[in-house]
Amino acid sequence: MAVRVRFAPSPTGALHIGGIRTALYNYLFARHHGGVFILRIEDTDQSRHVPGAEEYIIEALRWLGLVPDEGQGFGGDNGPYRQSERKAIYQKYAQELVACGKAYYAFDTPEELEAIRQQEVHFAYNYRTREHLRNSLTMSPEEVEALLQEGTPYVIRLRVAPEEEVHIQDLIRGEVVFQSSELDDKVLLKADGMPTYHLANIVDDHLMRITHVIRGEEWLPSTAHHVLLYRAFGWEDTMPQFAHLPLILRPEGQGKLSKRDGARFGIPVFPLSWKGATPEDSFLGFREAGFLPEATLNFLALLGWHPGGDQEVFSLDEMTRLFSLEHISKGGARFDYDKAKWLNQRYIMATDNATLAQYIRPLAEAKGYRTEQSYLEQVAALMKERVSLLPEFVEEGYYLFEPVRAYDEEAIRKRWKPELQPVLEAITDLMPSVQPFDAPTLEMAVKALLQERQVKPGDVLPLLRLALVGTMKGPAVFDTAALLGPAETANRLRSGMAYFLQCTETTAAK
Ligand code: GLU
């Protein structure tokens, strides 16, 4: 049977990175088996619906290249893929269960149930308590009919039979057993005519012919009711297999990573930035923090999955080829942000300069820097080994776009000798005559001058670097000069020297 899987997020706000990992595993599983990956929007809880959340989910999937074969915003023959547009379908199935005695009408008002809960903290609507409550199991058919005719609000509940065992062969966790006596009679259809998550999820998985349900561990307890629903409908033969993914843990390895942890640890825990109604509800995304989509995917894949061996860098194609549920761990996976950055650096280094220039352009533009493709490609070439996040191209490498903002005084005091001043001046004067003005020619010209004056390159090159970029870090000095061009290089040598003199004089005076 062809594999069909779905990613079924609820549009209740920005989608946490854990949700994207679920989408990725579904995608990899589908691709590995030549199957179909579906996006279904589970928006039946209208009270939690957040405008823009569905668009956010779709944009995040597109950014990462996890494009569904079918689904909301992507077409397909099994739609609608937005549950709020399938209301009539769920109502029909809920009524069917009532008709065959597997579900029932319950007329208890929220106030009545609340009053019981006040008395009995552990109250559950179940095989014991339903005998004493206002539902179609305790009322005569005439009474029920009359209430329905009057338009009395009701919910439909699943009639859970006691003393049954529910066995689930989870593909990651192994056998999990639930006792039906411990399960409540879940609401399937709410008073507003909307299905609950449980009913809609099962009906849709059935109608969309889902073969494997791959989702977060937090849904494992619900699976008991889901299996009972498959039984109630008589759909057990085509029931999907279940695989519950491990939790994602905080960077320090303790406790579940929550959406608030992003702000707490100063790291992104969302794929894209999200602007909520309040600052507390606004989040930084991996994209905006400067991650490449490929690196983000690689990082997310390794949060709970590894095919064995030492390899850490996997392309999407490789992951697709190697993916299997057997290699997903049961234990929680630590969200190691340093590893995310390390991976991003690897991907930046492996990305061609033309592509990097495209990423750098909006960052440069935002700062009012120059943005010609050829210039940005050279910036990419010079800086790519030195950055782990994209904005660092224009932050760390700001001196490739604007004059030096600050000099490392300590380094200057250590290196500066008054007798080097004429040498630096001679180098400055040399600049206009270096042709072509590229790194090898420049290096040859400067080294020839140093030799002639019998000065060691080790004494002068650090000062050149300090004059050009202000610090001892940064790309190779002749490459930097070549990119800046003869005029700007000469300018920086002049202002650098002025600064060296000033700062070493003040030290001497102290
Ligand atoms: N709508 C659920 C969620 O938001 C889907 C859980 C499932 O995959 O069954 O995660």
C-alpha cells in the first residue's frame, strides 16, 4: 500500500520548531517510501484560531522546501484540507456512531458539569458516571427526541466500554497498552456543531487514507481514544500505524523546550519570525536569525534521528535516502543551539558565492550599504569561513562596507614602532601604482618594498590589517585590500596611521 502521511498543525499561533520537525519527518518518510505528504489544517477550535497562522505554516514549509503533495494551499483530490470546511462530514459520521449505539447525545450543560466538578475534583464523564447524567443513555427515546426538537444544545460523546485493553504497536515506542476503564467518554461533536480534534482527526485520517501517523509524543495518550474510534467506526483494518516522536528538550537538557525559551536563552525556537499582538507573543525565527534552510533542516532532522556513524552533515537527499523510523530515539532530544550554528557555518562554507550574495543583499540594503552582485560575491568569498549566521556578513564584516569604527588599541600598542611610520607611508604611496589591484600583485609589491627596506613582514602586516579593519581578526589582509580598492586602502592606511600615532602618544604621555 502506498505510504500516505500528513502534517496536521492547528493554526493557533506561530508554529514551534518542534512542529516543523514533525513535518520534516513526515516529509522524509513519504519521500523515502515514494509516498504522499499531505498538509491538513486542524482549525476546529475556533476560539484558539489566530489570523495569519495558516499562512505562517505554509510559508515556513515553503522556505524549507518541504512542499506537500496535497493539502491546504497545495491542491489535491482529497480536500477540503481545512477542517473548518468539513463540518458536515464530521456531523454525518458522529450521527452514524449515535445510530449504532457507539456514541450518544449528552445534554448536560457546562454549568451542570462544572457544579459536579466543584464537588468531585476527579470527575470524569465515563462508563460509571454517564449512568447518572442527562444523556440519551439514561433518557427515553421520546425525551431525547423532544429535547432535540426543541433545539436543546447537546454534545455527542463516544461511549467507551469498560474493561477493554487498547494495544498500540507504536513504531518508535513499541507496545503501549491502555485500559479502557480509565478513559473518559470524549466529546466528539461540540454544542456548536464543530467536531473535536479526536473525531475530525480520525475521520480525516480515514478519508484521506493515511497509512502512518507520525506526530509528537504529547499525542500518545489521545491515541487510546483514536483506536477506540477506529473500532467504533469499524475501520480497524485500515487503521494507520502510529509513531510518536520524542520531546525536544531545552539547551541545558532539562525540561521540554517551550516557545518562551527562545527569549529566555536568546535563541530562535521558531522557523520564521512572528509578530504577535504583544512583545511576549513575538518570536525570532531561524530564517531571520540567519540560518540557511538546508542547515535548519539538517539540524532539525538530528533532533531525535540519526542513521548511525559519525556523519553530521546531511543533505535533504541523503536524509531522504537514509531515513527510517527505527533510527528515531525514544528519549528526548536536546536543542543544542551551538550545533545549529556549527551546521549553519558548514552550509555557508559550502554555498556558492553567488547564492550567498543573494542572502547578503537585503542585509546590506537594510544598512544602506552597497549591493552590487559582484561586490557582494567578493564579500561572501572573504567572509564565508568566518561567519556562522548570515547577518554576520554585514556585522562582523561591516568594514568591507564602511570605515573602521573602532581600533584594537591593545594590539596597536603592542605592534607600533615609530620607525615603521615611513614604511607605512611608502606602502600608502605605492597603492595607486599597483596594477592590477589584486591580492597576489599587491602582496608581491608590498613584500618587495619591505625587502628593499629590510623590514620583516611580520612587523608590518599586522599594522596593515589593523589599519584596514581595526582588529587582528578578519580575512587575509591582501584580499581585504584588493576588495577595498587602491583609493580606500590608501585612505584607511592614512587614517589608521593617524590613529596609531595618537594612541601611542597618549600611552607614552601617561
Ligand atoms: N492538530 C494536532 C496538532 O496541532 C495534530 C496532532 C496529530 O498529528 O494528530 O499537533
